[in-house]
Amino acid sequence: MNLSRIIEHWAAQFPSRTAIHFEGVDLTYRNLWDQIQKTSSLLQVNKGDRVAWLGYNSPDMLVLLFALARLGAILVPLNWRLTAAEHRTILEDCGPKWIAFDGDFERHARQLGTPPIEFKLNARPELVGTDADDLLIVYTSGTTGKPKGAVLTQSALLWNGYNSIHAHDLGQSDHVLTALPMFHVGGLNNQTLPALLAGASVTLHKRFDPGRWLADVAARKPTISLLVPATLQAVISHPDWATTDLSSLRMLNAGSMVVPDSMIRAFHARGVPVGQIYGCTETAPIAVVLLKEDAMRKVGSVGKPALHCEVKLVDGEVWVRGPNVMRGYWNDPAATAASLTPDGWFKTGDLARIDEDGCYWIIGRSKDVIISGGENIHPAELENVLADCPQIAEAAVVGVDDARWGEAACACVVRKDSINEQEVLALFRDRLAKFKHPRRVVFLDSLPRNAMGKVQKQELKRLIAGG
């Protein structure tokens, strides 16, 4: 049995029900299943082969995912915001046989060295995929700046789907509006895949646009959607916010980082409860959920452990165990051993407290990571770029508050020779994705260090906050 059996079931049970609405076209469950079968028969892959995907949100990505599940192969979704150099690093690590891409990224994809996907009819494709097989490798940057590929099995996605169905009270009558990018587990696994597993319908946006999100809430009447702080703010700030009918939304979920109370209360004032999903790429991602019933009275909390998760605090750090947790990091046993205990607990690196009702409140991160607009930025990646510049004696990167993005990267630089802010910022062009670039550069005479010589980043943040 493999993950695609769910679509096969709904195609037989409700063939004419809309599975995905995209760019004005309805794709029924029967249409979706037919496309999965056809793609399975054309894919030239063997069990365990990797296939990369580079593109905006599209039903094609979902068809490819389910087809690979039937064949026991693995999808590697690529963040289209990354540079070609960053993509090559990922592709060299996981060694995909093919790369699939949409038309917007053809030129970029052909520069990466991985052959474009070929489709050729297989008379009898060997359908060997099972729930135990690896299905998804999602890359997340490590604290060393080296990307790490979290490996999720078909079973992990299925159990994550059960967690989502519980978190959203998701059923066949629901209609999910997906606008977040599906190269992240948030956009793919929080609601989109679970909706299809539940037999619900999905309206899929190619890219997030606040005006279009509001327009489709009014016109298509979704019951559930998911946003992150940057997109929440964009929606609330849009000119149509006050006049758009939001009454179809029985709840909205938010995640990826601590969500400001003001954004949550703005939706509450419009009668839309805002739940929260806490987790990470390695947990597929659903680990802790704030249910609709608790949304109004627990503003700011991420809620309680998901239905099929165990969660505990170890010295204040959140540890998660469950069937949705990754198998490990691709080709990186050292990182796997550092993050997963022998008995299956994943160490998130996030710090939390538990209140008297058993609800979790995230209070900080032990891992050195900046979350900007829902994207993870690891300072080591930026520091590696700064270290290559001969005009810079030393540098460190920290996160600072940002009204639009929640957090933004700030480069703290000690000069060796003359260099200005614009010249520092220019170092990142074509090296790192634009969302990772520092929004600010601060020049210092020296970096604060402790007795062991380690840069004291909290002290840097304090100095920057104090001007």
C-alpha cells in the first residue's frame, strides 16, 4: 500500500468532486487519479530514485508526488527563491536522477546540471511503493550553513495528515485555500495534502498575493486557510481587508514562528478564530496545535501536542516523538545522531514553557536561526559570505525585529579596509537568495566575545537595539 491509494479511493467514491481548483480550472478526484496513473506509467525511475521539482505551486507537483509514491521513488522540492549555486549544492547532496520544472524556471533549471525529466511509456511499470518508503526530502539549512535534507517517509506524511485532520477538524465538506509555497512542508503538509487525504477540496494559488487571497476568500468561500506572519500582515494591510467577506472561514491557522498577538486579534475582530501549528521540517511539520476551541482564550500559545505526537521539555527545549518525525537527514549520519535520540525523540532547538492547562508557549530558540517572513535564515550562511571579503576583519549576523518580515538579518561588521554598507550588501548578490540578504549593516570596532572567544550574539542584539 502507498500514499496514492487515498486518491484512488476518493476517485472511486466521489469521482466528480473537485480535488484541486487551479488557475480557473477544476480537477476532479477522477481527473487527479487519471493523471497520477498516466504519470506513473511514463516516469523512468526505479525504487529509491530522487526526482527534483522546481516551480511555483501547481497540481503537477502533487501529481508527481503521488506518482513517485506508487513507484517507491522520492520527490525533492526546491525552494525557487534560492540561487543556482544554492540549488547545485542541494542537488549534489541528494543526486536526483531527473529534475522536473514548470515553464517559469526552465532556463534556471537547465543550468543546474541535472537532466530534465523524461517521460516514456512503460508497458508495465513496477508499482513497488509502500508506506515504509522514503517519499520526500525537504532541505533546511543547518547551523553550519550546509543544507540538510530531512527525509520523510510515506507513512510520516500519512500520520502528519491524521494530525492535521485532528488540528483542523478537517472533513470531506471542507475547502482549503493554499497560497503558501509547497516547497515547504508548511504549504504542502499542513493543509494541502491532508485535505486530499480527507476527501476535501483545495483551491491552489500559484503564488501568494494578498489581494488574490482576499478575493478568493470572498468568491470561492474556503472554510480553512493557512498564513504565516508576513502574509498575515500583508492581508491585514491590504486596502480590501476591511470590506472583504470572511464569513466562510471557520478558522485560520498560522505558523512558522511566534505570531504577534496584534495580527491574531485583527482576525478575531473579524470573527475568524486563529489557531496555530507548531513544528518544523523534521516533524513533517505538525507537532503541537492550538485548536479552534482554544483560539480565542489562548492567544499566543501554540496549543497542545498533536493527536499522534508525544512532546516534552528537556531543560526547556521542545522534544518531539511520533510516526510523523523524519527518518533522518539524507546522507548525514552525524547530523541525524545529533538531532534524533536512539529512542526516537527529535530535539527541535526551540525553548518553551507549559502553562497550567498543558498548553505550550514558545519563548525562544536555542538554535541560531532567524525566521524572516516564514523563511529560515541561518546566520552561518551569511557569515560564510562575509568571511570571503578581504575588506572585512570579522563579522557576525543576528536577527533584529522587522515590522514587515517579523525578523530580518543584520550584518555586524568589523572593517579591515574601507567598505560601506552598499558594498557589503552587494557581496550577497548571486550568492544567496534575496530573502536571506541582510536588511541592515552595522559597523563596529570589535565584536563582543566571551572568555572562550565566542561571539556574544545576545549582546550584539542589545547593542543594536540600543542604537
